Amino acid sequence: MQIEVGAVVEGKITGITKFGAFVELPGGKTGMVHISEVAPTYVKEIRDYVTENQTIKVKVLTISDDGKVSLSIKRAIESTAPKQRSASPGRPGGFEWKANRNESASFEDMMSKFKQTSDEKMLDLKRSLDGKHGGFSRRGSRG
């Protein structure tokens, strides 16, 4: 099988280093997944995400003139994920915002619930701060 840039293929992890994982590809070629291409989040320890002899899907990013193959696990996942419809202009992050409303609730009911939630959060914050600071200062009160 001919490996080409942009292809998503299945491979087997043959080795793991601090900086990435080596993957055996179809046709006997070997490529490397850099640690930054393992997951869509920050990866401190690659072994938390992959293990040796694990079969994974990878996307071929580049093939250098000397035959080195650069791979990505996170981009293979993005490529195989179903496409979501594009968001309307002005929607940050491409998210569709949906109101989580109960249409039968009145404005007063919604405001009452908001106030209650807000009061609970403020009380939690106050308790947290009081616990950290002892609630009062002992400075200058020697007697």
C-alpha cells in the first residue's frame, strides 16, 4: 500500500519515547507521531494516551525527502469525526448556542431562579474565602 500525505491509515505502535511514538504502517514503513500530535489537549506523559502494540488510526502529515513519515493521532480523529454544520457568523468557537429555557416559565420565574443560583454561588465563595483567611485578622491584637 502506498502511503500518501493526507491519508488516514491504521498502524501499530512499536515504540514510545519522551517526544513521541513510532508507528508501523501498512507496507512495512515506520512513521512517528510527535507528542504534540497525540491528543487535542496538552500531553505531558505520552504513555497516558498510548501503549506499545496498540493499533491506532493516524493521519499522514508529511513525508520528507529522506522517507521520514510524520503522523498525527489527533488529526486522524478529527478527520473521521462527523462534520458539524458551520456556525453562524459571530458565534465564537463555531458553537451553536441554544437557549436552555423552559418556554412555559415566566420571566419572573427565570429571574428568581437566577437570583437563587447567584446567591448560592456567592455564599459558597464567601465560605471558601472565610475558611482560607480565618474570617478575622489576629494582627495587632496581642493582649
